[in-house]
Amino acid sequence: KTKVRMRDGKLPDGTAQPLYFPDGHVRAGTFKGMAVILQERGFAFAPNLRAQCGKTFKCVNLLAGMHGIPACCCRRLLFNQPDFSGVRSLLEDTCEARGFDTIFLPKFHPELNPIEQCWGRAKLKYRVNPPTPHEAEVEANVVDALDSVSLGLIRKYCVRSQRFTDAYHKGLSTEMAVWAGKRYHGHRVVPQNIIT
């Protein structure tokens, strides 16, 4: 296994900011740490801040820092830095290199996202296989689970998502959208006069 170093950040003036101590330093080659990186960016108070607010990164007291950036912890400060918040994922870079567009759908809304429904079906199929320590068997089980989601199922999931989207556009609550989806499952959309 190879350890991949993080690429350099960018200081507010546009120059590169190495995230590791340079050669000749006592700690050459080691990661600088959030407090040092923030100090180099002009946040002199960074060493006095905690690393992060709790285990879940839910900052309660968002104290106003420089330029209106919340300054409750080092992690939140770095999270709001333009070069950290604007980093593209490896998935985006790989897709773009191959000529594909990447679309990120809302998280945790499987009823609006047919891909989530397909993924859930594949996971259900995968879980019925007995556990195995052999990588070849695991790979075969994954391929079998993904292949179990047929084109017909994918189309049904797309229609189901379309019905949910239509129901929400008509002002239905989640419970009513589920009911309408079952009641009008033979239709692509929910009737216009459903609320009256």
C-alpha cells in the first residue's frame, strides 16, 4: 500500500501552500496540522481553538471569525476555506477525463433517486449470500447482485421516482405521497385534483 500525500493548498493570494513541512525542518515530510495551516493563512488565533466540535462535526457555537467565517474550531475554519471547500472528488475527475458529466442527486432521498433504489435492491440480493473470506467469491457475489437489477426493474424505479416527484410538486406530504403512489401505481403521475 502506498501512502498518497495531499496536494498543496492555495493561500488567499493564490500562491501554493505546502501541507507538509519542507526539507530541512525538524519535522520534514510530516503533515503540518490544521492549526499551523490556518496560522499561515492569517488566523493567528488558530492554535487556541479545538481541533473539531465533537465527534459528529456539528458545531453548536458558530462564533463569527474573520470575514464572517465561523471560527468555533479548526476543522470548521478549514472547511470554509475556498480551496478546501471547492475540491473536486476523484470520481468527478475520473468521469470528466472519460467524457462523462457527474450529477449529484440529493442525499438520503431514495424515493426521488432511482439509483438509490437500484443500489438498495442489489444490497438486498448481496446480503443473502453466505459470508466468505475469499476475494474472488466476494467479487462474484457483488457482480451477481448488481446483475440482479434488471432493466425492467430500473424502469419501474424511474417511474416510481417520477410519481413521488409529481406528488411532492402537487403539495402532498410524505405519507400522502406514499399513499398516492400505491393508489395510482398504474399511472405515471398523480391526478391533478388529488388535494381537493
